Amino acid sequence: MKQTHHHAEVLVIGGGLAGLVTAIECLRAGKRVTLVDRDTPERLGGLARWAFGGMALVDTPLQRRMKLRDSPERALADWVRFGELSEHEVWPRQWAAYYVAHCREQVYDWLVAQGLSFMPAVNWVERGLQGNGNSVPRYHVLWGTSQRLSARMIELLHQANTGGRLTLLSSHRVDSLQTADGRVSGAVGVDETTGRDVQFSADTVVLAMGGINGGHEEVRANWVPGRPMPANMLNGAHPFADGKLHRLVAGLGGLITHAGDMWNYAAGIPHPHPHFAGHGLSAIPCKSALWLDHSGRRIGPAPLVTGFDTHVLCQRVAALEKPYTWQLLNWRIAAKELAFSGAEHNQRIRDRQFLMFLKETLLGNHRLVKQVAAESPHFLLDDTLVGLAAKMNALTGNDDVKADVLQQTADAFDANFDRGLSVVNDDQIRRIEHARHWPPDRLRTCKPAPLQARGTGPFIAMHLQLITRKSLGGLQTDLQSRVLDARGVAMPGLYCVGEAAGFGGGGAGGKRSLEGTFLPGCILTAKAAARSICG
């Protein structure tokens, strides 16, 4: 079969957000671009197409409107402290500083100029267990979710394609990189629809293939030695993010750093309508639910509460005796607090139905609770704790949850309220009260109350597993998104953007992220690459 050949000034490998933005900016600068994506045409946009669309942004008009005092200096201090970035991590720290200094104009202002908008409230996530995370709310949510973002970027891509300078190839897999005269000069791959070999040549190659941990084999291979790892996990990453191109670049002398640092979630359920084998759906754990181990006992001594330190949640869940946990709640809590990450289960935001969103926020999202109850066998309901314990055991195929233990767990929590809220001494309730001081969180967090209060049923148990998501590490890059070798020297002709580059520098987030740094990191690294390429 005859080989197909494509030549362009810029070859972009990967059609996620970072690849799209790189291609848009290069096309706008007059370059001829070949954009190669392994997924099908309708899935152009990569993992961003499924994402919720939250962004950590600094000193924006929305923050100022809510009378929040933020600054790049304050954000950088939070970032370095929370991510535990040492002084020796030169390029990750430089990318962190670049991010906080430029995300306002290069992300927020740029997206608004492209016709996108943000929801009016700024949310407060990753506060840190000791207040060592985001010192002010920074989490901005795209109106329309990241699905709208991806669709808009695809529109802009085609608008920028004046004179037919874009070659867009879906369902194409890149298997190797080519070099000539000491520089990366192209790639060789396969058209997966025809099986035909394809050769790509270009003056510049931009890697935008996503993270390292798209499959559990890669996750386990890169896991930090000595850190607890559960026997079973769900997959919330893109299955094509297999690390193959990372290893090819390493074979050419490129440097992979922070491969073991990952952004995972502690509370996943199998996706009711999976897009691939092992596909998980990430729940945003209800703050007011009791987080239990496999036996129905409350995890402690410090209870697990979401919104403060996702990294710690994952480590504590991973260290448990069995690779799953339970959240015990009631209908009142679920209607107020239940949510899932991503575009699919945030219909009102995704479809920009503001009045319906407002109604469900104020009156409870009973629609979502009913939907999950109907779709997922991992979401159990019963009018009694005895009945719920039986259903929990039926799901797991064992007798680990004793009805009397589950009852004791609920009774012990409810006893906090016997003397009134003014003398409650429970760390979960303290954290809930702290969260409710911020108005947007008050809207989505129940006022503390007994789990077994009259009229709040039925009881609900969610069966949860750790779910993998993003790579925080990747190929090390400089502030121009050029791939660096082990000596810190830029590899001629080769750039890397987005998650493939650890969102800048091979791991700008460090050990943990302030949450919402991923989509902006894709945009910032892509724009840096395009500026350098187009000069």
C-alpha cells in the first residue's frame, strides 16, 4: 500500500485543547499547519471535551466584583506552598510564576474576546487542610462547560484556515518521530481508518498528545514508590494518553520529570455509559456525607471532607484495607450537594440553561439524584439503614457492612446535635461551617443536621473507588514550550504543550494543584509555543 505524505511548516500532534490553540495561533500568524489527532472527528477536543470547565484564574473582574483581593504574588505563594515546589525545580517554578502573572490577559481576557463567558460566582476549592491552599476563591466556571470551550476552539480553527493552510487528520496514530541534521523533522504514523502508512514532515513539531497515564499499566508503572496504591482503580483519563510519544522523545534525549505526580480523584463510580473499558465518572463528594470504609465505619480519626486537599484524600483512600469506600448520606444532602465532574452530568451549565440552573441550585437538583439512582448500581437507596446495609453487601458480594455498625456510625454522628450546634465538636461539621461562610458554597452545602432527621430520607450509599485523571508531570519545557534535554538545552524543532508537558516545565503543579490549573495551562503553553514558532 502506497504511503501518504503530508508536509507543513508546523506539525501538531494531538487535537486536545492545547493542540487546537497551538494550531489556531499558528494559522493566524500565516503558517501552514498539519493537525493530527488519533480520535474520531466527532471527538476532536480530547479530554477537554468532557471536562467541567473550571479554571484557576488570578485577579479577574469576577473576583473584583465579589470584593476578592488577589494578585499574582499571592497566587504564586499559594501555588508553591501547596504544590511543594522546591527551589531546585527551576522550570516548574518558572511556569508557575508565568501562569499566575499572565492567566488574566492570556486566558480570561482572551476567552472572553473569543465569545466565551464565565458564570458569575467564583468558587473556593483546594483550601488546604490547614489553610495552605487557595487563600482566596479562584475557581472560575465556563458557561457552557469545557464542551462549549472545545466547540468554540474548533470553530476558531476553521475560521483561521484561510487559503487552505490547514490539514486536519483525525483517526491517525503517530508511531515514531523523525530527525534530520540534528533536529526533529517530522513523524511517521498510520491512518487507522485505512491502515495506510502516513509520513509527516515539518519545520517544527509540536507534541500535544496529552498525559502519560491513560491506562492503568502506565499509572502503576509511574506510581511513586512507597505511596499507597489501591488494588483497583477507575480510569478518568483519555485512553490514548499512553506515554508512548513521551518515551520516544526520551529516547532522543528529552527529559521526563514528575512522572509519578498525578491529579487523581478519591470518589469515582463506573461510568453508566462508558466511552472505553474501565471508564470512570468522578463524583464531587458531598461535604455533608459521612465517608466510610468497607465495613461501614467512618474513616478517621480526621474525617474525609472534600474541597480542602484532593491529594490527601486520594492518599488516605488508597491506604485503606480495601480499594473502595462508601459515602453515607440522605436525599436532602444529595439534592443539595451531589455533583459530578465533567460536562455530561452538568446539563444546565453545559446547555446554558440559566433559569433551570438557578432553580435546581435553590430548590435542589432532584433530577440528577433520580438520574444517577436509575443509571448506576453503585448508588443505593433504602428507607432504613438495615435495608441499606443489605444492599451494600449485595453489591460487593460480601458481608462486610454490619447493620448494627452502620447504625452506630450514623448515631455517633447525629449525637453531635443533641446539645445544639453551638457546642458541636466534630471536624467535618467545622469544615462545613467554614465552607458555608463563602456565599457560593453556602448555596451548594447543607446546613449541618442529623443524618437521620425526620423527612430527609431515603438513605443513600455511594460505592466509590479512586479514579485516575491527569498527569502532573511530563516532558520538561522552557518558557517557550521548547522540549529540553537532560542538559537543559532546547531540542531543535521540538515543542511540547498542555498535559504532555506537565502543563509547563514538566510539572508546574508540583505534587498537587490548586485545581483548575489544567485548562489554562493548556492555553498558556500553547500560546507560548506559537509565539516562539511564529516569531
